[in-house]
Amino acid sequence: MSSSNGRGLRVVVIGATGNVGTSVVSALGATPQVQTVVGLARRHTDWTSPKTTFVTADVATDDVRTLVRGADAVVHLAWLFQPTRNPAVTWDNNVLGTIRVCDAVAAEGVSTLVYASSVAAYSPGPTDRRVTENWPTHGWPGAAYPREKAYLERWLDAYDARNPGLRVVRMRPGFIFKRESATSQRRLFAGPFVPGILARPAFVPGVPLPDDLRVQILHTDDVAAAYVQAVLRPVHGAFNLATEPPVDRQFLSEVFGARPITVPASALRATVAAAWHARLIPATPGLVDTVLHLPLMDSARARTELDWIPARTPRETLTEFLDGLRAGSGLPTPPLAADTPRRRCRELATGVGRTP
């Protein structure tokens, strides 16, 4: 891809200060074909990156057209996981906010839109093979996250048909981690009562998980590399992003040097439900069913059309993430703020699972 007037590309990244956003912004800043990056986030950030100007804006309420005007490509990553106890708020931001971004991109004549979908958009899949990008994307109805991702897949089908001159790329990654995202992901899914020290092998004597729980994880920087190629190359449509081997009970047991323990899925679901109803964790019981029903993905299309080869193995990614969890790592952005006792107290004061 090149700009119409011969200059370097101007790329707008919406959701620029989170786990994926910080890596995408950094990768774009290191790309010679990119001249400028505009990073949009709901809250002010002290983090900086080459070629990047940050703008504070909310896609649910602000004038999105002026924010994307003049861009050669828009990368849309903005997504709220909380408040999990008030899904109407996440719907307004995630679904209606995404629709506002897409409408603005079309209205302003931006040539490329790269949208962050997810493995969670997929319907439950087979257990004997990986699914390709043509697998149905109806999600799992029991949690807000897959419902919202699946809804947007349907909406984008119609949007694609209405805008044949617009190149729309949908990225469907597995679980994404890096050292600097550890504290953020602990806040979003485990809550303030989980100490980082539990990530030490000595504190994990066993790994109790169901037989059929398997997920694909990858490093955030590897995901960012795929996003950059989606901006630069004349590709269109959906791309699975995943690495091998999948992470399961045996994999985690080897990482921790712990004993694998088989537990029924119903027991895991009941434990999470009890903790959720007691307001001990922000992750909803529906997320357990979502993970249990995720298919494993085939990333052959990304390897072929994006020349995408992940640099880190799942074990390297997980080890880095656990190191970050133990250290309370983060970045100077509101979503990725490092762990401190004061922030833990704020999590408690504002309500587990209620703070966006």
C-alpha cells in the first residue's frame, strides 16, 4: 500500500494505548513506509512512540470523522472488557463505537480499515482439526465478549458489500500476551485478590483444568507485525493469527513444574460462578464456557499472504507474561498501568468488574 500523493502513509490507530495498541503503534513507528501515526485513546497517556501523535477521544461519543480524516489506513482496536456487570456499557463502546468508526472511515474515503476481531467470534469448532477463516462466526451466546464480536462480524459482512472500494481486513487472533500487559490482564480477568506471587512455580503445586480446555496464545508483538503487514499489503478479508502448540493442562504443568489435575468443566464453571457472584473476580462464568468452546485455528493464510512467521513460541510468550505478572509490570498508559498497592485498593473501591 502507498499513499495517493507519494508521501509516506498516515495511519490512525484507535485504541492505541492498550495491550495490542502499544505494540501496533511501536511497530508502525518502526516501519519505513509509514510517515505518521495518530494514536487515539479514551484517556490521556504519558507513553510516547516514534512518529506518533496521541489524541484523547472516545469513539462512543466524539466526532469520529474528524479523527480519521486524511488517513490512508485506520486500525481499529478499541475495546472495553469492563464493566462486566453492566454489558450495556460495553455494547455502546464495542459495538456502536465500532460501527461509528466504520461509518466514519467510509464517509471520509479512507482506503483501508484493519479491524480487531477475535477467535471468540467463531462458533464452537471440531476437536480433530484447525478451522480456517471460513468457519462460522456466530460466537458463544453466554458472554458479552463473543456476542459482541460475532455481531460485528455480521455487520461487517454487510458493510463490506456496501463499500466495495474499501479494503477491510479482519484480524482474528488467539489469546495475546506480553510482559507489559500482565498487570492489566490480571486486573481485567482475575481481579485485585490474586497476588502476582502465585505466578511462581513454587506456589503452583498442581494445574487443575478440564481435559478439553485448549487455547492458542501468541505474543503481542507478533500480532502487531501481522497488523503492519495488513496495512501495507493489498489483502482483504479475515486472517487467523495463532501459534502452535496449543496451551492445555499438560503444557501448563510443564511450565510450572506442577502436577496436572483433571477437573470436570462443570467444577471449573461452578468455581468461577461462585467467585463472580461473591464479587471476588471480574471474569464472568460465561467466559469459562466461551473458552471451553473455542476452536483451534489454522493460520496458513496469514503465513502465505502476510508472510507472517511468529518470532516467539507459546512457551516463550507465557514465560514472559508470568515474569511480568510477578513483577507487576506495565507501561505509562491508563490501560497498562503497573501494579501498586494503591491501584489494588482502587480496584476494590470502584467495584470488581464494574470499572471500565
